[in-house]
Amino acid sequence: MPEALRLVTSANGGNPVPFHVNEGMFRVRGIRQPNGVVVPAETVMNPVELARRGAAIVNAPQARATVEDLFYLSGEIPRVTPYERGLPPHVGLSADGAGWEPDPLILDERYVAARVKGKGVVVFTACSHAGVINVLSDARGVFGEVPLYAVMGGFHLSGAEVEAIIPDTVRDFGSFGLKRIVPCHCTGWRALTALARAYGEDGLAPAAVGRQFAF
């Protein structure tokens, strides 16, 4: 994020850059290992430091339109499926800083979407700790009669804690009528294989560094 701010402000004459956040993303986090030891995640730069680097902080929990109303940034993602349960070993530092407490749902996660003329809505999921089906369900409710055209992002289906839900997730993808599914990083090869078997190569386009997609 600091590097992105540096690049943008160096190109725009030093003007402040709208920077959309929510309070939860600044919490200190970590992953509890099987032996009980917590490995802390890298700390997110705080709003004061971001502002010093050119960020015009917009800190609010509500959904909103951004970039001249071209993109939709979600609010908290409703958890509606019975099987998407977040990241079980994820923890957060308690408010008093005395210790770690369970934080599997990671409620500050958001997604971004854009409506593409003549096609429909493209949804960018982030890591889908909320569950990619929960993300798509919320987007469908937000955009109503406008169809969902594509989904792109990590689907959070890699690792022993979540691979059990691959069959349910792959099945429920079919309810959205997506024309393009673009899995990234944390989707995992098992889920990728299952998606390919279910939806074929025409609709599935795995992402990779340097690959470009046109919608």
C-alpha cells in the first residue's frame, strides 16, 4: 500500500488519493499453528502513516461506490452458507493486548465489483475468507436483475482446514450462471481441478502473474 501511494502521488502531482478502509483491517492478527504457537501477520500501516504518504482516508463500514462511481466496494459480507466458516486457525490480538483470541470470520473483509456494459457484473473477491459463495450471494442481491458475469480472486479452498467444502462450493457456483471463473492464489489445485471438471475449460481461466483478462 505505501508503494502504491508513492507511485500514484508521484504521477498525479502529489494530490491526495482516496483510500478506503474499515476499522477492522488495522487489527493485529496471526495464525495459530498446530502446536499452539501464534505466528503474527505483518502489521497493516496505520491511518496516520498512510495519510502522511498521501492517503485521503475514508474509514467507514458501509458499502459505497468509488472511482467516479465505476466500482462498488462492499460492506460486511453476510455469512449465509452453512459450510463457509472462515479461516479456523486465524486469531486476533485482544483489545487489551493481553493475548490472542479466535477470529476465524475476519469480518472486515470486503469485495469489489464493476458492471461491464453488455455483459454484467464482474466480482473481485479478495481472499474469500468470507466464502466465495457468500460473496457471490451478496453481489447478486446488491445488483438485482443485472447478471453476474465473472468472478475473479482467491477462493480460499486450499489447505486441510477448508478443502472439505470444495464439493459444496463447486456445486453452488452453478447457481450464479457465471460466464467466466478466474481462480487465483489461495484457491488451490484441488479446487481448480474440481471446477474444471464441473464447468469446463471454456468458462474457467486460472490467473497467473502477468496474465491479462479482458471483460
